[in-house]
Amino acid sequence: MCGIIGYTGHRPAIPAIVEGLRRLEYRGYDSAGVAYEEPQGLRVIRAEGKLGALDQKIAGLDTASSVCGIGHTRWATHGLPVERNAHPHMDGDCRFALVHNGIIENYAELKAELMAEGNVFHSETDTEVLVHIIAKGVDLTGDVRRGISWALSRIDGAYAFALLSREHPGKIWASRKASPLLMGIGTGENFLASDIPAFLPYTREVVFLDNGELVEIDAGSWQVFDSLTLEPKVKEVKHISWDVQAAQKDGYKHFMLKEIFEQPKVIRDCLTGRIQKGRVVLPELDALDIPGRLTIVACGTSYHAGLWAKYLLESWARIPVQVEIASEFRYRDSVFLPGDLVLTISQSGETADTLAAIRIAREAGAPILGLCNVVGSSIARESDSVVYTQAGPEISVASTKAMCSQMVLLLLMTLSWGVRKGVLQGDILERCLHDLPLLPDQLEAELPTIREKAKTLSQGYADARSFFFLGRGLNFPLALEGALKLKEISYIHAEGYAAGEMKHGPIALVDQHFPTFAMALGDELLQKVASNLQEVQARGGRIIALVNPGAAPAVEDPWVLPDMWGPLKSFLVLPAVQLFAYEMAVYLGKDVDQPRNLAKSVTVE
């Protein structure tokens, strides 16, 4: 959640750093700070709250001559969200200043060791321990690079950090493990950041850092080393094609709303070049055998996309599929069989649990196919082959268009494997290849109407204390996603259920204050869903139901969506549940782009 930026170059550092932090605000934070070089040493400025409070502290200072510095926005983990715990942190002699994302798991033991040696701490953070242990390493080795390497050999946990040294003006050191960090390569200036938008106005040339790499930069050069052996590493500079405007709101009130309305463009981009002359073109799959069994591993929204794909893959491509939550998969003793393929799905390509699952599968000898959005991300680099969703930057913490792009690619992958196996029915292929290119325009035309209906319904259901989201078949994963979005954005408790499971206990909770949001579209399972909804009505439960014209069960609030063929219905259901959650949150006055308001009880920094 936290944001990091570092700058060294020819322009005043602090305006560039604060501007970069502002472009990372979507990540959520409760305090912010900067460190920069002055003639007499390092200066740290920190403030509790939003960047406006930091701006006020900086306003009276002369920072124009400083051309090197680091900045940070923090979600509290170790210690309260107050100024003394904000980053950057310094060692006892104020020789080093450091910003850090992640969690140092053995910080308590290291802190006790350092305190026994006379070190004094001014915060409750693990980050202050990290800068002290680096300072100790520099004292022991006589060199910053070797000192960092020594320190990293002693710590356990996840980290991405950037470090300034009083004795080495113009230089920044940084390293990462299981937390994102990358470089922006400019002309006479270089950047470090936790995400690309932080430096995008200045450069689109990017170097993606891998786990266990240490980087040293100044205004005119950069070097990457193995963080433990200090052997130099060769890195490729990649060009980012999207621009600053893609990371701005473009007149929308929130990034989340903008990204929901970008889904037609996402579908167009996903399909570009991938349907040619009546066939699906996915060369990324050509290097891999058709899986005898597919294991899909993902988290959150990406997990729901994988569940959705399971129905298609088993029906159309006749491939047995198991869908695993990455955080459970990595702690199980999984069994792999000959012919298995592991498909990992992640928007960012940096999801720690999913990366851990990749490494487990690789050790077992299973080939890895990655599906992600970010070129050069860790999952992309660690997979045997990777399919990019091409969704563009997703700024809102609540993922929306990413799932749409994943569903499109998973559908295309199903068609590709089904054709290669010779099991896909010709009429299904023909219908998909005809209807998919029409989908973006259809969705674009419907989104304003869907939003207006979501806005109306949200006002009528804003008093709900809990929600059930119900679906069957392809709609079951979308019910899970709808419940996730409502929880994540509006802070209303919600549960997604397979509709047939309601009678096995959960229906006992239904009453007039516990409404149901049902997917009751015109398909082969409609009558089954209608029976489940009668059970809800029998207990006085209010119902919103997504329905198709002429096939609607009798419910309190039918929400009519245009009928579409087969799985393409899902591409209208998805924005409907997203917009319902969004409008509920807006009506209730929630901070939509910064959900998970965890300032007093967070678990990830």
C-alpha cells in the first residue's frame, strides 16, 4: 500500500518527489515524509495525515538547491499513524535516511540486539530498525554497498527501500524482496519508485528490479548488483507506452469509476491482433503443451476470474481445472502430475502469495503460464510464458477493469486450447469470434444506463447491514466478486454464495435488513435460481436481481440487462456489480479510491 519515490539529478528534488508522492496517493496512506540533502547534512521532514500537511511544513524551507532526495507515503503497521512513525527514518548519528515498504519479520530481535549495543530508537517501526542495522553494517564493512549486503543477510521478511547517505551526496541505494520497486532512467537524472506513475512525466524508460537485487544510482549512472554476492547484473531498459493522462481521472470523480468505464477500451485492446481470419492467435501458448490438468493460482479478484474460466475450460476445452487461492496453495503440500500446467493470474504481476506459488510449482517441475497486466513484472519474468492483458494502468485500489481483461484473455485461451485439442464445437467458435468484436460497442452503449440504475438502487438499499450475492454457474464467481467489491468499497458486510447452497444454513440470516443481490439471467439455470429466490422471499428478504428481458422472476427490484449470448452476458454483469458497489460507497460518503481504511489495524505496509 505504501509509496516510495527517490530522485537524483539536475532539477530541484523536493518538488519532483512530492509530485511523485501525489501520483501514488491512490495506494492509500496515513502519513508522508521526505529526506533530502543540505550542505550541512540530511534533512527529514514528516507529517501525519495527507500530503497537504507535508506541503505546509516544506513551504517555509529553502529546498531549491537540493537535487537528491527520497519520499514516502505510509500505511501504519508497526506503530500508530503519527509523525514519529512516519518515514523517512534515520540512524542514531543521522548519517543515513531510509524509506521502506514491507515488513521486517525479525525486527524485534534485531531491535533488542541494537538497544543492547546502545542504540536509541524514536519510533515503534521496523523501518527504523532497518536503517540502524544498515548503519551497523557500514561500520563493520567500511562501505555502503557491502554494509547493505551484510544487513540484508540478517533480516527476514519483505522489503523495498531507498537509502540516502550523508557522506555520499547525489547517490541513492535501493533493494527489494517481495515488494515492488523499479527505476526510471532519464537524461542527467534517475528515479526510484514503487510504481511507474510516480516518475512518468519525466521518463518512460524503466528498469524492473528483481527480488534480491541492490541498485546504486546517481544523476548520470546506475548499477544493479546481487544484494548478497554483490556481483554486477545486466538489466534491460524497457519503454512504457502509456502516458500520464492514462493515470489521471479525465474528469471522472474517482479512478474506480473511470476504470469501470474503460472496460470497452480494455476489451478492444485485448482483442487487437488476437482474432485473425476466423481463428484465435495466441502465440504465447504455442511454446506450451496443452495441459492435461490446469491449476489456476490467484488472489482476490484474479481468483474470481480464474473460477469463472474454470466453467468454460472444462466445458469447451475439456481440460480439468482446479482453482487455488494462492495464500493457501503456498502452504499446502500440493501434488503435481505429468502434463500439469500452472496458470498464475495477477493484475500487478507482483502479488507476493502468487509469486511464492510460482516458485513452489517450479521446484516441482511444473511449467508456468502467467497472465498479468504489467510488462516486466516479477510474475512475467518468472513464468515460462506470459500473456499480457493490456489493460493499461489500474490506479484504483479496488480492481475493476483488470478482471474484465482477464476474462477476455481466459476466454480466448479456452478457445485456443479447445481448437488445438479438436474438442471445441464449431458453432461455439464461430459465435464467439463473431460476437466478441461487437462487445466493446455494446458495453459502451449500456454503461451509462447501468450506472443510473446502480445509483437509484443504492439509495434504496443504503440502510442494509449485510448482503447476499447469489449466482450459479458462470455467475457464481461474479457473485463472489460483487460481494468483495461491496465489502471493499462501501464497508457493508457481504457474502457471495452459490445459490443452491443458501438452503444449507445461510438462509437463516435473511430478513428485511439483509437483502439479496441475485444473478438471474436467462440461461439454463434460471429456473433453479428462481426457486432459490422464492426461498429468500418466503423469509421476507428484499431482492435485487439482474435479469434479461422476458425471462425475469418476480422480485422486488428487477434490474434488466440486454440479453447476450452465452458467457458474454458476464461482461454486463461485471460492471453492474461493480457500479452498484461504487454508487453505494459514494452515497454513504466513503473514500472510493482509497478503500480498506485500516489506519488503526492494518497488516501490510
